[in-house]
Amino acid sequence: MEARRVHRDANAILDLMIKQQKVQGKAVFGFFPANSLGDDIIIYTDESRTVERCRLFNLRQQLQLRNDNPNCCLADFVAPVGSGVADYIGGFAVSTGFGADELADEFAAQHDDYNSIMVKALADRLAEALAEYLHMKVRREIWGYAPDEALDNEQLIRELYQGIRPAPGYPACPEHTEKGTLWQLLDVEAQTGIQLTESYAMWPGAAVSGWYFAHPDSKYFAVSKIGTDQKDEYAAKKGWSAEQAESWLAPNLG
């Protein structure tokens, strides 16, 4: 009964959001010529693939895996330089948080903490839903690498589709500062108003961002703990001091 009540209340707030149009969603996405070089992903300025626009730095699993499975890195899902394959990578940023804090504050000012929290929770869920919907459009139409995809809702929830959308700061690409490269590529702040804080958190908080990979074998994984050798190599690529490396990579250092 309690779950039904919460569901009913959430739908009422959702109806209010729609009717009053006080909460808005915004999105930006793009696709770029790319090839991998070791653990890096090179993004080119154009289809000639002669000039490097920027480079995405990735971490590779180093722990011993079960059944001698290979240690994964996101760069594995992009065709290598010299392979003859003209590959691509996509990026996106979405938010459904514009106006959410203000609406939540209106409820809080009326001492209605329940609906204040409900607004923020709904905004978070809507951001995830927008990211999921956009990814579906990308697969089936925009990038169009899976035009015949026909999955029901349960299959979508189980992510039984081709491709992944890992987010910087999450297990497959746990280092947050790579969001800065994504923001530059897509001009995210100018296009949507979604900002990055000094710690690379997103504002508004109801936001999702990440990369699109289309490789049929691409999958989510956790980098987990890395060794000093990879930490030092990654720091050199990023131009970091030892202290910066220890700070940004702290969750992955054993």
C-alpha cells in the first residue's frame, strides 16, 4: 500500500511539472571520427583523420580476473589506428533539472518536505529516462548502427541492446576530469546550460553525461584497483603532479 501511495503521489507531481512547465529538460550529443592507440582514444578534427582534435585517456583493469578473462579498457571498443576501420565515438549530456530546485524550494517554503524531495527524485529519474531515450534514438536512427532493434521495455531495462554509454566517474571510466574533454567537444555549457563544478560534478544535479560506444562486444566493467605503474603513466599523460594523481585516482589505488 505504501508503494502505491508513493507512486500515486509521484504521478501527481509529474502531472504538475508537465502542466506548469516549471521543470525543463535539455540535451546535446555528437559523434566524432575516432581510433584507439593503446589505452587512448584519439578523436580527429574531420573524416580525413590526419589531425588529432583531442585524446581520451582511459584506465585498464589490472586485477587478475576469473577464467583468465582479458583485462578491459574502453579503448578496446574502438578500432585501432592502422586497422583500416574508420570508427567513431559519440558523446552526450542531458539534464532534466532546470527549474527543479526552484519547484522543490516552493514546496519546502510551505514546509512540505515530502513533495520537495519528490520533485528532486523525479528530476533524477527523468534525467535517466531522457538518457535512455536518447540512446535508443542514437542506436536505431541517428547513428543508426542497430536500425532493426526491437526490444520490449523489460529488455531495455536489462540493457540487452548493442552498445554502451559509460559515464566519466563511473566504474568503466572512473576518473572524473575526462568530463572536461566531453564538455569541450560538445560545448555543453553553451548548448544546454549544464555546468561542471570544480570537482567535475554536474549542475543541475539531475544530469547524465557520457560516451557512446557502438562495438557489438562493448560491455560495462569496473576498472577497480590499478597499480603504481598505470597511475604514473596516466599522470604523465594528463600532465599531473604526483599529488594530483593521488587525489583524482584515489578510489582506484590499492
